[in-house]
Amino acid sequence: MAVEQIKPTRMALLQLKRRISLAEKGYELLKKKRDSLVMQFFDLVADRKRLRKQAHSRLQEAYGALIEAQMYIGKRELENISLAVPPTSEFDIRTYNIMGVVVPLIKLRGKIKRPYMKRGYSLINTPSKVDEVVNKFQTALRAIIDLAEVEEQVRLVAEELESTKRRVNALEYVLLPQLREKYQWVELMLEEREREDFFRLKRMKSVLKDEKRQ
């Protein structure tokens, strides 16, 4: 490290001391952020595991109900009924903050579970098996939305965690050691200069005393 480029002055020493202090404060703050992100990350990973299992289970139930309905009324009839069902409401993507990370929140503009009268098909002429299929897939959709939110949250928090780790390491292993090395070098140069000045002054006093004696 080119510490020799620094002028060994009291002002330089003071500036380095301030920079070290700021870097140490930043380091402590980033460490706290890193530790909080680690906890948040593992909480989200646990949520993701639970929601993946839940979504898988809900989809299995929904497709099981679909197969039963197909066997009961036939595939073509079920397809005809499905054409009468209005499309799912549109989504809005909102955001909120987790430890400085902006993460998505998926919101439906309408309700996932529609009332029976708004499903688009006749309740009188349609067997209850169809209602069961609709209910199961509505429940599965909610589980998929919840999972999608957490999947993206895990990804974004992981990216921020990795970035924070790099910054912590840069401060701990690069910047702070460099600043401390500079500080020690300037301090050493100033001490040597003070010793030289002290001995120079001492010699001058000795010379003056000798001259007075003569």
C-alpha cells in the first residue's frame, strides 16, 4: 500500500482518525443489517418450504377433484362449463420494505373465491362436482399467489444479503486495514520527526552552552 503518498502531518493524522471512526461505524451498522437479513432470509426460506408444500397439496386436491368431475360428467361437458366461467381478476403488484429491500405484494383486484351466482354457469343444471372443482382451484390459486410472493422475496433478500456481505468484507478486510496502516505510518513518521527535533534541539542547546563557556 502506498502510504508514502500521504504527507505525515497532524492534519493528515486527524483526517485518518475521522475516516477510521466513520468506517468503523459503517462496519457495525452493516454487520447489524447483515445479521438481520440472515434471520429474515431463513424465516422466508422456512415460509417458502411451508408454502411450496401447501401449494403442492392444494394443486393435488384440485386436480383430483377435476379428474373426478371429468369421470362424472365427461371431459367435453366440463370444458363447456369452464368456458362460461369468467376469467380471474387482474393482479396489482404492490411493494413493501424488508430491511431496505423492496419486495412485492400481489393483490387481486377482486376476490379469489367468487359467490356461486357469479361463477358463470347454472347451479341448477350443473352437478356439485363442478362446484368442488372450482372451490379447490380457487384455494390452490391463493396458495400459488402466496408462494409466488415469498419466492420473489427470498430471491431479493438473498441478493441484498450477498451485497451486504461483500460490503462488510470490504470494510473489514480491505478499507479498515488500509486506513489503520496509513494511520500507523503517519503516527510513526510524526514520532520520528519529534524525536529528531528533540535531539536537534538538544544538540543546539549543547552547542550554545559550549560557545558560552568559550
